[in-house]
Amino acid sequence: MAASEPSSGSYCAHVAALSEDNVHRNYHDTQYGFPVHSDDELFGRLILEINQAGLSWTTILNKQANFKKAFDGYCIARIAAYDAKDVARLLGDAGIVRNRAKIAAVIHNAQQVEKLQLEFGSFKGWLDQHGNLELEQWVRLFKQTFKFTGVEITREFLVSTGYLPGAHATDCPIAVILHTAATPQNHTRS
Ligand SMILES: [Zn+2]
């Protein structure tokens, strides 16, 4: 989500007034701040956050299904092996964001995640290992590891996957659900 959009607290209030089939309502109620257990789904979230740069989150949510289809269901192994033909296919896909730098970053990042999977067992394992970092340390780590992950993208990725707090206002019904489900070992359980 971009800084120009409602901050987390007001985002909760904002979506509460929307119909249940609204993309923001759906995202807020079922994804935002929820722990993600699959590496491919985690990587998919990173793809969406990278592609959001300079665009509205509404645009990305409306294209969410297109992204998943275009990027092979977010399969890290497949994306890491993308060649020039795949890049051309993606640049020609009007259903997603056709931006060469973002596409190149996604492919590079998939290759980086494959290395993390070898070393840490999984992308999630790597994230869990760093679960107690402060935002500033996360940003440094992401910059060392990935491309196209500035402060905003790194923060939103981590907030949206529950690694950093602040997705929901404390009185939001979803915050209550997430809090009830959470344990101190939340991120190390699979
Ligand atoms: Zn909320």
C-alpha cells in the first residue's frame, strides 16, 4: 500500500464501510497481516509489493489474479528460470504491470530466494530466522539480498505478511482474530 493511501488505522475504518466483494475489503479481511506459510505465496506478495511502486494499491489488487497467472502461480523455481522469451511475454501482458525493471527484479529475486531456500530450508525459514529485526535492519537485509526493495516495499511486504506489526488498528475485528491466533512462536510454526 502506498503512503498516499489511508494509513493502517484508517484503512481498517475505510474498508469496514465497503461491500464484502470489494477488493480492499477482501484483502483486508483475508490477507493483510495474516501469516503466509507457503514460500511461493510469500514470494507472490513480494511481487505485488514491488509492482505497486508508483501505482495505487487498488490497481494491484484489481490485477492480483492476472499477476498470479502471468507468474506461473508464483512458482519461485519457474520464475528463477525465466528467459528472454518469458520477459517478452510478461512485457506484452496488459493484465499486469509492464515494467522491464520490475520484471527483471522479480526474476533476480526469485534466484536469490532459491539460494535462501538452499541455505535456510525455505524463504519462510529465512524470514523467521530474522523475525525479531527492527524495520531499519530488515531494510538493510533486503537491500543486500534483493533488487527493487526500498523502505516502503520492504515495510509493506513485512507488515502484510505479519512480520512487522501495524497492519490493523487495535480495535479492528481482524486484529482481534490475528491476535487470538498468534503465539510467541507464531512465525516458527509451519
Ligand atoms: Zn483492520
